[in-house]
Amino acid sequence: MGLLAMTHAVPLVDLSAQYAAIGPEIDAAIRSVVERAAFIMGPEVQAFEIEFAAFCATRHAVGVASGTAALELTLRACQIGAGDEVITSAHTFIATAEAISATGARPVFADIDPVTYTLDPEAVAAAVTPATRAILPVHIYGQPAHMDRLLAIAARHDLVVVEDAAQAHGARWHGRPVGSLGHAACFSFYPGKNLGAYGDAGAITTDDPQLAAEVALLRNHGRRSKYLHEIKGYGERLDTLQAAVLRAKLPHLPTWTAARQRLAARYSERLAPLAERLTLPGVDPAAEAVWHLYVVRTQPRDALLDSLQQSGIGAGIHYPTPLHLQPAYADLGYRRGDLPVTERVAESCLSLPLYPEMTEAQQDAVVAAIAAFFGQR
Ligand SMILES: *Cc1c(COP(=O)(O)O)cnc(C)c1O
């Protein structure tokens, strides 16, 4: 790595930059929990649930231990289990499908739209069988899935729609926030997500009071009172320290989202001259994306990735192997070629550095490195 490259080193994400900006607020939030020595549930968790439900424009939010737990407990609360099928995307983090498998149900992978990378509604409609119970769209990279068409398919076949909103806190569809679009939605607060805790954390949002109550029972060993367990549940509570961190961060999220949106628009503007070599991300006219990731496509992708990494630029791949081709899902019997768009995207996608604190100079260094790779310095 040359000296020039070193001075322009840009990470894929920079969580320290965020802490540098709001450190005292985080420290105070953590200290208050530690001083009260109240580490499990309590008012901090409840307050975060109320504030996060308001953020998502839903009646309820239930805090849980992770995004994975949010997905699994929501599907269980919807009575999904052995013999059922749940249609989802293979172009996502594996937790989306693992949650389906954990209930005993079968993940059925439908192909994605080549522009937005979210579930292709036509492919979903074609995948419905008599065993289908739910559709699990993923708002991948921070862009809402095509909810109008997915909800119409669900209504036609009496299916539940559970949003995987782990990458899309604050994104909107026809002006309405994700989390309020399906029957329920699942959020992750993994540290690198748009709203990140300082460890694992997650939440479910819904307008359905029964569903919220069921998830609240399931996350805490099936109990409403300390020693009476109404159903067999799980230990998947939202950690109180994480709730305190999330409460300190939530008021900043709109500002951080605006910064992501400004940087994404700037990438699209600066990279437009390379459009013949690089496919830039497209946004549905009904969607307001929150840019968890800014993902371009190119071939050969790996050569560009290597070149950026050699210049100290932390590009990444989300995700290199689609779920239907993962060894863990070999038992489902999918083959290469079954999901052509998903496979093409997995082979060509590249995530560029993007985080709210990224400077324009850092972004210019990324753009310059890409232009240099394509010989258009
Ligand atoms: C991060 C993520 C999850 C899992 O969330 P965890 O909090 O890591 O368990 C699920 N789905 C998607 C799309 C994600 O990005």
C-alpha cells in the first residue's frame, strides 16, 4: 500500500466515528443502568419499545435479543411450523432463512428484482403452494420490498407478511415507515446496522396486540409473572444496557439517515460517468431507501474488489453465496440456475463504503479509486 493510499484509507463502516460524536450521551446511558444495577427488562426496555413503536408508526414494539430472535419468535407467534412453507429471498443474510427453519417450516426461495434486489412479486406468486403460510420479504440494503404487490398476493392466498427490516430502519414505502407495512416486522440492532446497539439486540413491530403479547411471552420463558410460565418460551429478552444505548441513539437516527441519503445521491452522481462498466443501484419510485449499503454491480467484480482493498478502501460483498446454494441448505435440493437473477447479483455485487460520518474527501477517494481501476482517471 502506497503512502497516498494510506492517507486515503476508507473503511467499509466506521463505528468509532459515531462514538466520537455522541460518546458522552452513550456513557451516561450506560452509567445510569449500571448505577441502578437493573440489568434485566425494566423501564429502560419499556421506554425504548414505546419510542421505537412511535418511530415505526406502529401500536407495539417488543424488544428481543437479536434480529434473528425477532424473526424466529414472530414466525412462532404466527403459529408457523412443521409442514408449512414460507416464501423469502435467497439474497439476504442467512438468519432470514434460519428463522424459518428453526420453526420446522420450509424456506421457499423466490427470485429477486434485478433493479432493487428485493423479492420479485411475480416469482413470489409463482412459488405459492397449498402449504404456503407466509411471505418474508427482506428490505435489503435499506430499500423496501414491493409491498403493494406482495400484500396483494398475501391477501389472495390468506398469507401472513412478516417484513425483515433488519437493514431498513426508517425506510418508507408510499411515505409509510417499514415496520408498519406487513402484519409484523423484525428489526436487528446488530452494531453495524443503521440503528446499532453495542452488542446483539432486536425488536418486533406490529399493530396486532395479540401478536405483540405472544412475542412478549415467548421472549421471556413464557411468563407474565415471575414464577408462572403460561407457555414454553425462550430466553431472548432485549438486554437493558442495549436498550439504554438504543434510546440514546434513536433521536440521532433521522440525521444519520439523511447523511446516508446525501452520500448515496452523491455516489450516484459521481459514478454516473462509469455507468457502462458499473450498474448503479435503482430505487423504486414508491420507496424511500435508507442506504444500509450502497451496492454497485460489475464484472469482473473480484478484480475491482482487490484493487480497492489494495488502495486501503474497505469494499465488501453482500452476499457472495445465495442461500439456496449454501451447504447448510443443500437438503432443500436447489441447484445453480434455479434463481438466475439472485445468482447473477451475487456474482457481481460490490458494497462501497458508506456510513453517516463519512467525509466527502473519503468518498472522493473511493470514486477516484474506482475510476482509476476502469482507466478513467
Ligand atoms: C442482520 C440481519 C439479520 C439478523 O440480525 P441479528 O441481529 O444479527 O440476529 C436478519 N436479516 C437481515 C437481512 C440482516 O441484515
